[in-house]
Amino acid sequence: MSPAGPTDAASGEPAAARRPRWGVLALAGLIGFGMVRQGLSGEADGPPQPAAGGVLFPGDLPPTGPAPPPLPRSVPSRVAIASIGVSAPLMPLGLDGHGWIEAPPAGEPGLAGWYADAPTPGENGTAVLVGHVDSAAGPAVFYGLGALEKGRTIRVTRKDGRTAVFEVYGIQVFDKHKFPARKVYGTTGRPELRVLTCGGAYAAGSGYAGNVVVFARMTGTA
């Protein structure tokens, strides 16, 4: 894997981090998410990519009214994104021996993960979900993430029986060597969610050039 990029990744961390540099470490691990695209019959063009146009970072957004009350910490168990056909179990992810976030097992392409040292979805702060875009066998859990549109809903079921409901407000591909870690992972003072997978240009031997990042804010619970 490659080290994190030299911009935001080297300059600072979100204040709400439960461990120093968690946002940077998450980025470093995600660089390795792209699997070699072998055997992708019918998928020669690769996964969908976000439409052209910049994303609004949290600090650039106009006020949207009061945020819903944050939820207490509770382990997430499942993520559902109906508009792109995602309904997947979640596993906790920690750090590997290099201090980078682990990826879900390559042999379980339908499994997504949540970074266990960040806030859980619904807690105040920025929760992070990650998953593979593809595998040697075909598309994986977040293959369609780049097709997600603003205004769509992401639902995360938690083990306390509650579901945190998020609305997508931005999506973009970032070069993995120029990843704006502070802006992506930084706290906004309300419950937020980031969903990441690999994206951008693909090259055999080096994988995907970037990461697709979905930005979402909690709008309620169920």
C-alpha cells in the first residue's frame, strides 16, 4: 500500500477522533481497496463514476436547520442504499500492523465495514463505512457507489434496534495522493456519514487511482 498523500493527510486530524490520525489512517487503508479486475465479464468499462461537478464540503454548505439529536454509541450491523441496490452486513474494522485501517476480507465481496475507532453511525461526529468496489470474481458491495445521487437515502441499522437515516449531499472521486483528509473526515458538529470505495482511473498492477467518497448527513431515525 502507498502512504497517505502529503496535503491534508499530513497536516491535521479531526477533533472528534477517538485515536490520533484516524482519518489519515483510514485513507491509507482505503488506497488498497481496488482488486485486480479479472473475470469481470460484462463489466469491461469498470464501475460507475460520479458525475462531473464539485462536491460541497460540510463547511461550505448553507445552514439546513437544526440537526436531529445524536444517538448514543451503538455498533452498526447493516447498511442499506436502496437506490443502488445495496443491502449489506457490516463488520468492525481496526488497524493493521502498519497502522492502517483494515479492509473487509477479499473473499467476502458482499461485506462492508465500519471503522470502529470513529463515531458509530448516528453518533455526533463523522462515521465511516468502507467496502470493496470489485474483486477477481466480479462486482463487490460498493460497485455502484459512484452512481449514487444527491438527495438519496442511506440507512444504517444499529444493534440497539434503531436505524440512523442519512441523506446524501455530495459525492466525488479524490486522487489518493491528494486526498483532502481533514475536509473529508473532519467533524461538523452533527452526525455525519462517509462511505468510501475505490474509483477513478484503473491501471493493472497499481489498481484504482482514487477513492469515491459519499458525503451524507443524518436526517432522522427509524
